Amino acid sequence: MRQHDGLTRVVWFCRSAMVAAVFGAVAWSSAEAEELRILTWEGLADDAWIEPFEKAHDVKIQRTYVGSNDEYMAALAAGGTQYDTVVIVSSLAQTAIKAGFVEPVDLDKVPNFQMIYPEFRKAAFLQSDGEQYGVPTFWDIQPVTFNADVVDNCSFDALFDPKYKGKIAMWDDVSTLGDVASYMGFDNIWTLSDEQLTKVKQKMIEQKPLVRRYWSTGGEIIELFMSGEVVATNSWSYVTQALQDERMNAAQCAPERPTAWLDSHFIVAGSENRDLAHAFINYMLEPEVLAQIYEHSGFGVTNPEIAEHLPEGALQGSAMAQGPEFRSTIRFWEEIPRRGKYLEVWNEIKAASVD
């Protein structure tokens, strides 16, 4: 993770201007759609790189943010064409494809697809019947974020340490069950049996007296850290980066048995702005754009050519600094066959009363 000073922010805006100049030459005519609606996460669609695309294409991008993966499915299941593009995590990619929420992408219209890591281009959960549906864009391990002024040693153990009673937070998402299951030593974290789920449930109910909040959005957990209410949580690199930008002595570490996510851009089925959606997805894979996102959020991205647009050593210590062997063995979040059961257990944990 890197703190940003004023000079770095100037670099961001200079890069934004450069990107605008590059893409201004292929701006869309006024006859094209005037609005592109995207469903995504906080930190992945900031003005610094969205506004250049808007200017180049004479379009307004409407951004809707979600706080958990399951909100995506609820939003898409609502029907209609409320969105044109959506960022979906690896564990829900096949669910969205099978449900008909998304449609295949035309890779001829996304030439930058060939620039991303080959291990990610081959991801089976982004394909169906020989067609490509998702375009992998962002990825990262699920870290532990902590206040280094308070927490002595970072590990997943800190989230269960009575020393921090009342100042622990946990992400309000079903994937947290996978984090805890992995911490407990289970290998089949997405296909846990009833007995195994019960053990995870018991572990987390035992943890509840330590927990200040189950949080949903990045803004929420950042405020909890800044107010001093929370000192450690299972988290996102974006949260750690944002806290560092606020000059908090925040840091993060990889859990002993980390899980990882891969977020991909999809086109929502029935979108009337398919060509513009393809242009946006291709734009988001540009190394100049992803370099900004990496510096801003700390999230890994799928185009290794961002290194040419970053200060020397900027990738050091990140998941992107690892080689192809590491990427080929990543335990990405996968489809949860019994997702309903996992959600039931997660809700029981949150509803459980403790003394």
C-alpha cells in the first residue's frame, strides 16, 4: 500500500488529461447513447478516469454502488434494463450467466482483452458454451486491514483476539464465511457440509462479543476506523489505501490462508447501449487507466502493462508482483452451490444474541 501526496494527485489529473486526449480521437457522435449506466463497487469508478471517457464519448456515466456481492444479484433480478454494464465477482459469474442476466461480449470490440494476464483470460467461470461473457479487470486477496498504532501484529488471529474486544469489524458478506472457514483450516470453503458450516457458525458466534459492526460499504468501515471505533477487520485493499490517504497509520496483511476475488465487467442482457458498453470495457483495460485505479485503490488489476505507467517499485509488495505460478494457483472465490444455505447461516450469525 502507498500513501499519496499532492504530487501524486497532480500526476493522476495529468494522466486523466492524457487519456482524454488519446480517446478524444474516437469520440462517439451525438447520435449515440447519451447515458451509460454501470453497477459497480466504490473505488472502481472515480471521476479521475470516468470523466475523460465521458468527455471523449460525449456521454454521461451513471454510477450505482453496492455494498455486498448479493446486492448485485438482487439488482439484476429486478429485471428491465436499469444498467448497461456490471462488475461481477468470480463467485457469482456463472450464476449471472445461467440466469440470463448478462450476455456474451464481442471480443473484436474489446481488443485490450489480449493484454491481460493469460491465466485470467482462460477463466472457465467467465465462459459458457464457447462464448466469453466476463472481461476480468480487477483482483486481489482478501486482506486484514488494521490500525498499526493499536494492533501489534497483523494476522487473521487479530480478528479473534479478546485484546481488541468491541473494536473488531467483519465485512457483511457471505464470503466472510469462506474467510473464516479457510482460517479454521477447511479446504472446501465454498462447499462446506452442514457439520462444517455449524463449526464456522459457532466460531463466529463466539467472536461476536469482540465485534463492533458488520459493515457493508467502504465508506462505512473507513468512518469506523477514523472515529477509533474499529481497529481491525477483514477488508479490501481500497479501504487500507483510503485510510492511508487520510494519514492514518493503517496497514494490511495477507491472512495465513488467503482467499482472492476476481471482478469482471459484463454487459447486461438487453442493454440498448452495447457498442458504448464495449467501448467502456475496452477503455477500462487501458494500462493508463488501470494504473490510476491501482494507485488510487491498491487493488490488483489484470493488465500487467500498467508497470510502464507507474513509478519504479510501485508494484512491490502487491499481488501483482507475483509471477504466473502464483496466479495459476490462486484460490479465487468460486460459485457456492448451496449459497442459500450459506446466507441462512450468515444471517443466523448476525442475529445471534450473546451475553
